[in-house]
Amino acid sequence: MSESQRARRSPSARGDGSTLGRRTFLRVGAGGAAVAATADSAAAQSYGGWMADVSNYEGTVDYTGREEVSVSVGAGEDGLLFDPPAVLVDPGTTVVWEWTGTGGARGVVHDPDGDGEPAFESEVVDDAAHTFSYEFRESATFRYYSPDHRNDGMKGVVAVGSTDDALVQPAGDGDDGAGGSLTTTDLVVAVTAVALGVVLVLMAASAASNPGPDRPRSR
């Protein structure tokens, strides 16, 4: 057997190819974890940490270009959420909060900076037919919460004109609900799936180019 034949059939030569596949897989896994960690970090930092304990927050939904948008009050199994919790709108847009009636009495109260007066404040009710609306004319960021449930993470944001949120996502087609929007979780899953597909192709190509000891290389 010639030196070149032994080199082609040596275990170390085959190992280089398979090791490359494993390394590629590990790099992709680390990349997916980094994307998820970045998203979590951005969520924790958004609006000065205001949204850090809001369980359904995955980014600010972009509703610019609409004259009116709606937000559910009392979303989630226990009725302790606003949905969507953060929205971006143009100056002059009216936001309508619509009560679900889930979980008991809920309200909407603006959280002003310092000791200022709230820009808006609704009644605290549990009526599923109740609504409260407010026209946002000023370009600013309005943080709000539900009385008695602020510490439960029932908080929201209306960003008017612009936002520094790193997780802005487009609004879904159809009504003003956030159900059709692409979430950060959806994006991470999609990127990971594509990356894993690429890894499998690379590993298959590596295996095909490095035959085992009982499979001589075709000439």
C-alpha cells in the first residue's frame, strides 16, 4: 500500500472531517443561545427595565400608520396582562383599552416621571364590556400599569413617535391584535432550524468525502 493510500484511509484523516461537522454544530448551537440571550437582555433593558417582569412581552408592536389601536385589559389565564403590552403609534393615534372581564377588577393608570400627575387614568372595573380610550398627541413614552397589580407584572407601554426598544416587531395583518405578529421566539426558532439544516448538509457532505476503511474511495 502506498503512502498516499494509507493517508487517505487513516483514522486521523477521517477524524478531521467529522470533527469539523461537530465544531460547526457547536458553533451554531452557541449562536442560537447568543441570539436568545440577546433577546432576553433587550427585554430586561427595555423602557428602563419597566417590562422586565411582564411575561408576555416580546417586543414593541409597530402600529404606526393607524388612527386607532386596541389593547386587551385582563389578558392571560389569570387576567394579569395587557395584550399587546407595548405598542408604537403615531402622534394623534387613539389607543382603546378593552376589558376582558377575566380575573376581577382591572384598570389603566399612567405612571408619570417623578411626582407628576398621570396623563390618563381609567376606572377600576371588572366589566367585560368596559372600554377606555386616550388620544396620544405628544411624542413621548407612556408607561402604565393596573392598580393593585403592578407588582404582578401587569404593565404596559405606549411609545408615541419613536422608541429605543431593540425588539420592535411589525403588527400582524387584520385587526389590531398582536396574534399575527412575528415574535422574537418565532425568529429564534426559525434561525435555529435553518442553521441545523445547514449543519446536517455539511455533516453529510463530510461523511461522503471521507469513506470508512472498508469503502475504498471511488476513482
